[in-house]
Amino acid sequence: MQRVWNGGWLLWATLPLLLSCAHGASGLPSNPLLPPVLDADPVPMVCQVDDLAEQCVIVTKRDWEALVIAVKAACLQTGGSKAQCQIAAPAGN
């Protein structure tokens, strides 16, 4: 009696290969940016914004700049334009 081949084993054999390639084909970066390591712990505090008490955080200027650069780089890496990612030309250009 001849056995009918339905290809089921082929699907299970190729499924891991297809899934491993799906990440690269998804359009997402294969090397995501990691958040910067902060030099100092953020300090929570209450501050005034438009005469309202708000929860604020104090960070060092160097940490703030590293965070802003990381966010803008991630924005660009995921397809955002310079305008959307708020990338300004250096002063004097």
C-alpha cells in the first residue's frame, strides 16, 4: 500500500528556520540600542510647574544628555525622520 505524503514533517522541520528569519525581515533593528548606564542615581523631588506641584527627578547633566542621545538614536534607528526625532543641525550651520 502506498503512503500519501502530506508534507507535515517538512512544515515542522522548516518552522524554526522561518521563525529565526522573521526577526530580521520584520524591519526592526537587529541590534537594539541599550539605555545608557547612569553615573548617578536620579533623585526624586517635588517641583513647581505652572503653579502646580509635580513629581520631578534630578539627574546629572551628563546623564540627561546620554538619555536624550539614546532616545534620539533609537528614534532614527526605527525609521523616524530628523524632524520627528528632533535632530537639530549644529549651531552655525
